[in-house]
Amino acid sequence: MKVTGTMMGSIKSTCISLLLLTFLLIMADSYANTDFSSDGCEECSLKRHKISINDRPIFQCSGCCFSRAYPTPFASTMNMDTRKNITSEATCCVAKNFNEVQMGIKGARLRNHTECHCSTCHYHKI
């Protein structure tokens, strides 16, 4: 059997395409297994605050928790006053338990956190 130059080039081209496809599939698979949830942010835990009262340290909850965004289901968009395509969920690092500490002579009260967990975000003015 006689092999021509164009047929040999076609076989080489097919082999290179298969190798490239295999490499891309391996890269995509390894990317999907990588955990990016903690990039640039520490886990939710107690952190010592800069201030202390009567030489007692004050601890506050700090860190990152779960958040995600996903397409809004069609049935949900039909019930919305203002339709949005993306729905998001988030949890924040909040105090599970705390002790109130009296500050200074005037008696202002400060919450000294004793335990933290990820829960519903509550935003309030101070």
C-alpha cells in the first residue's frame, strides 16, 4: 500500500488534535477539583480586637463564609415585582455566643464574642 504525502499530513494533524483535546480535558478536570473558596480570606473564627478593657482582651468574629450565585429559576422570576436573572445566597461570620462587658466609667456595653459560626447575614447600624 502506498501512502501519499497528504494522507500522512492528515494523520499527523489528527494525532496533534487528539493530543491537544486530551490535554485540555485534563486541565478542565483538574480545574473543577480545585477549591477556590478560601482564596484570600480566612475561615470564620474569633480574632482578638485591638482594644482591651481592664487588661482583658476583647474577641470579635471575623472571616469568610459560604456565598454563591446561580440563575434564578423561571417559576420564581414570574412571581417577582422586579425580575432579576441572578439569585445569590450568602452567610456571614456571626457570634453564636457572647458576653457583655462594661466599658469605662460611663458604662457603655460591648459584646465580647465567645463562639462564632456562619449564619444569616444581619446588617445593622452602630
